[in-house]
Amino acid sequence: MLHLPKDLILASASPRRIQLLRQVGLEFRAISASIQEEYNGRKPVEFAVDMAVEKASSVAASLEQAIVLAADTIVVLGDKILGKPSDAKEAKEMLHSLSNRLHEVITGYCIYDRPSNNVIKNYELTKVWFRELENEEIESYVNSGSPLDKAGAYGIQDDFGAVFVSRIEGCYYNVVGLPLAKVYNDLKHCIANNVM
Amino acid sequence: MLHLPKDLILASASPRRIQLLRQVGLEFRAISASIQEEYNGRKPVEFAVDMAVEKASSVAASLEQAIVLAADTIVVLGDKILGKPSDAKEAKEMLHSLSNRLHEVITGYCIYDRPSNNVIKNYELTKVWFRELENEEIESYVNSGSPLDKAGAYGIQDDFGAVFVSRIEGCYYNVVGLPLAKVYNDLKHCIANNVM
């Protein structure tokens, strides 16, 4: 796959993002980035990209030579941004609100080069349709615990998640947490043009 | 998840289909079905469904009590059906023909009940867009061996496959080999209506 000119750092402790980046054969180290997420009325795309830049720069600050990749995934339903649910009750509410509707999944990402401080910001948007969910299905899924650490209270790669989604338009991996094709192409472009 | 009234048999030895069906928490046994695949000028959907029915009935014939699930996935480019490539050369040709174009992935499936011989036939269609592929990427991917046992010479779940696909419209799992949401709903419907 790609041969990067320096170490790649994934600014994330998310097991899903780590697995996705491994899937495309890239070698990297993962360093957790903890930031405060506050919407402050920003538009969804702007918010997701800002969060990714904050994560990338917070990790890049401590590195002399590296390419840092960070991402932030949000679920947008109408004009509401759904983050991770705070408890099982909120997870059930989120799933009820997604039932039989279309929502959007946006991942903002940032590639931050050290020491040049060159920055690439980008995002991917996927439309996701849920079929009508039954109470029992929502209960069983939330009781499994899986929805609690996921934006919008579901994972398309989960048991129930896989059968809740009737259709998507866009990149599948974006819904899991990292738009592999777009990130890969941006990295390839950076190397070809000596941006890093 | 679903509680089936009798044993579920997957009429397939495909490791991808076995993994997908496991993902949604269903218990089943896999029995390989070997049939001859000949297009004979049939339309793609008709062909995929016919193949699924053939696989299901060939396995069901030897069972007294069971629900048999079979599926057949094909890749359709323009008016051509792409099956599994016969060798590395054909795999490279297929990938070149898919580059920078839209194609369709169709999975026909069949749920065959024993002893009632009730049959449900259905299919799912997903549109898949490939970005422009570089010669080097095609070479590396085919040399990995993975394209050789896959219809259309790629797996969207592979390392290279994941970064070749820029966008899909429809069900992701259908592209991997089994449309989980639709199959699950059909099984649920069968149980609720005592079709099995």
C-alpha cells in the first residue's frame, strides 16, 4: 500500500478507527487525544472538522517528526447533532428518533504534518436510512451495551446495527468511523506532491 | 435476535457469508452446495435468484426438517456479468474494466423450508462506484491473491477493495455477499406469519 516518508500517528484510542486503519495495511501508532466537544452553534461539518483539527494539533504538539491523523464522527438528524448517549435511557431515545428515518453521518478529519505544520482538513458525508425499529429490538440492542460508546447510539458494524440500516448513500467506512478511501487518497496526494 | 422454530442451514461454504450470518447472532450450520453456473442469456437478477434457488434446493433435498438459506452474488458491469476470475490475468482485466466506473452488485437469495417446501425468493441490488485505479494498485492487489475467489475480482472488505470504492448506494453487506437487513426481515416475516 502507501509508503509514508515518516511515522504515522493516529490521534485516537477508538478500537474501531485503529482496526479500520489497520485494514488498509498502514503502519502507525495510536495516541489518545482528549478534547472538550462543544457545539456552540457551529454547522455540523464545521464542528466535525474543527474537532478533528483540535485532536490532531493536541497530539502533534508533542511530536517533532510525524504525520498525525485525527477524525471526529457525528450523527446528524434534521438540525440536531447526536453525540454519544450519556446513558441507556438516552440511547433508547436516540434509536427511537432514528427509526424509519434518514440521517447523515459526517466524519471530519485532519492530517497534520510535523515539523512543517502543514494541515489538510477534509470530511465525508454518508446518508443512512433506518427501517422501522421495534421496541423489543431497541431494548435488546441497548441492553447489549454496544450503543453506549457510539455517536447516534448505533454501530453499522454491530449485530443489530447491521439489520437496522436498510440503505446507505456514500462511503460505508465513514459510518464506522473513518472514510478510508478519502483519507487514503489524501495521504497519497500529499506524498506525491511533497506536502509532507 | 431472532428465534427460529427449527435449525437454520446456510447452503454455502463461503467464509464471508458464514461470518456475516454469525455477525447478526443467528445460530446455523453451513453445508456447501455445488451447482453449475451458466448464464444462458438470463437477466442478471433472474440469474442470481435462480442460482440461489438451485443451491437451496440441492441442500434442502437431503434434510427433513430445516430452514435453508442460500445466496448468489454477481457483479454487473453494463450488460456483462462478472463472475470469479479464472486467473490473475482475468482478475487484472476485470479491475481495469471497473476502474472509474459504476457497477451493480446483485445478491439473489432463497429461503427454503423443509418439510413444507415453502420458498421465499428475493434479491438486493447495490450500486458501487470505483475511483480511477492505478496500474500499480491493481498489480499489488491481484498479487495478494485475494481477488481470485471473488466475483468481479474484488472484496469491498479487503485492504485495497476498501480504498477502491468511492461510494455506494444501497446495502453494504450485499456487496460483501449477503444483504443482512433484507434477509433478516424476510426471516422475521416468515416466523411472524407461520410460513415456516
